[in-house]
Amino acid sequence: MSGNTFGTIFKVTTFGESHGKALGAIIDGCPPNIELNEAIIQQELDKRKPGQSKFVTQRKESDVVEILSGTFEGKTTGTPIGLVIRNEDQKTKDYENIKDKFRPGHADITYQDKYGIRDYRGGGRASARETAMRVAGGAIAKQVMNSLGIKVRGGVVQVGDIKASNIDFEEVNPFNFLDSDKVSSLEEFFSELNKAQDSIGAKILVNITGMPSGIGSPVFSKLDGELARALMSVNAVKAVEIGSGCNVVTMRGSENRDKINKSGFETNNSGGMLGGISNGDEINIYASLKPTSSISQKTKTLDMNKDEVDLQVKGRHDPCVGLRATPILEAMASMCILDQILIDRGQCFNVQRNFKD
């Protein structure tokens, strides 16, 4: 199965299925002498693990990561880093009654058409559980970038029609929402959503600070294009916006262009990138995730014989996948940025970059 490796120099290969024995990853190209241990990676994994509130799936996974290789005395050695997370709370029987049916909105039918076989247990490789190893890889990338003064953070800024008005990256609540004033509205909304046995989409902001100018390549490998590709690889992401995003269609050139003065850029409609190259300003990316397809409402679908049948999905699912997606998107952005920095160093080693540290 191809397509399981991300990156050019900082490479992350993941393996494993939702209901298999374990999830794993091999990270190659990590610089040496970076402080790294299980606790550092676990801190990021704990942000995405299931069962943390009544508003997400109640599958109980501790997601304890084990480093198998690539470190010595608490530091990276520059050799491949092997990681593994054991699955603990699989309930395969929840999928027995639908193993021959294709769930609408899922990859069941396309995996079957491509490979002629599929793992029906929780979606197998197509399950969002696969993203745990992305978060682990992203934790390592974040650790490297911390030494460069680059910070990646994010949070939910919209769920349905509820939008964040005041962005606060330090805000902590069960929805990972960046505006505390909207939490009560979200609680009421999710109560109604659960009664309706339905789900909802979400928009997440990923913010990157401390980036020097000059990172990224023009034409076919633009930094914004690489970041969009990285975020679009995440399950359920259906749209990515950079800076002012889709709002640019209503803006005039006189207000959209970011004027430059001695202090820098007066605005940041470009999202921190010009011509596919970072300009030293904050990078802002928005990712929109679709509603969870697995809901309890009955529907019509096709079975393996392509006959029309009834379907009712049971099991434990997120009413809004966006609530746990922030660390996943942060991870993909982190791995992408670090990879681009290493690529830049390979070509432009004799050009000074103004990293913070």
C-alpha cells in the first residue's frame, strides 16, 4: 500500500489499523542531539486521545507511546526513530452487522474498489485512529522547532454557525474552542445534536510564529501549497484556507495587499507567505472538517453485491471530529515546516536565516 510516508528529508511513515494490534511509525531524518523521551511525545498524544469528555467518542485508549529506537540517553541520535502505540479498547463486534455494507461518507467503498479487500473493523487503515502516529511524529518535529524558536498552536474557531470572536490560544475547554464566551452555546448545541443522533463540521485555525523569511520554494513546491497538502491529508478535512482565505473574493486589491513599512507588514492577508515563500510574519491556516459520517440515524446504502439495503451504524463515534483534530493538524503543519526548513538548509546553506534562537 503506497502513500504512507510524508516528507522529503524529515520523513514519517505510519502503519497500523484501528482494530489491529498496534499503531506504529518510523521517523527518519530527525536531526541529532535533540532532547526526546516518551513524556515529550505523550504530552501531545494526550491532547487527541478519545474519551476525554462527553462530547467525543468514549473509546478508552491510553495511547501510551513507546520509543523503540533512535534515541540514546534522552537525545536523538540522527538514526531512524521507531514508535509504537498498542491498541487496547477495540470492539470489533460493533462492526459485524455492517461488514458487508458500505457506510456512506466513509472510504469503505473506495478501499474495496481499489484493493479488492478491506478491513471493515472501524475503517481499518482509513480510521482517524491512524492519526495518533502523526501526532507522535509531529511532537518530534515540534521539539526540533522549539530549538529554533518556532511555535505551532491551534484550536477550533467554528462549529456549525457558532464562530469564535475573540481568539485566545491559552483557552482550555472540552471543545478546544478558542473563545470561552461561546462554550455555553456549544454545550447547548451539542446536547441538541446528540438528541438528533446527528453530527456537525468544524473549522480549525493553525497558527505558526517565529518563522524566518525565506522558507519554501517557488512554483511547484510553494510553502502554502505544501502546508495545504499536509493538512488535506488529514481525515475529514475538505478545505484549507491561507490567511484571508475565501474572503479574498470580496476584497479589493487596495485592502488585500499587505503594505510594508520599516516595522514590517501592516496586515497579514497573505497568511505569512508570498510567492510560496515565508515572509517572516505569522502563518495562519484554516482547515474545515466535514461532519462525522458514522451517526445513529438509519439510512440506505449498498452491500457487497451492490444491492440496496438498510444501514444503522452503532459504536462509539465523535459527534464532531473537529474537537480532537487540533493536535493532528498542528502535527502535520509542524512536520511540513520542519521538512521545508531542512530542504532550505540543503540548498541555501550559505544564506542567513533569522531564527529566533
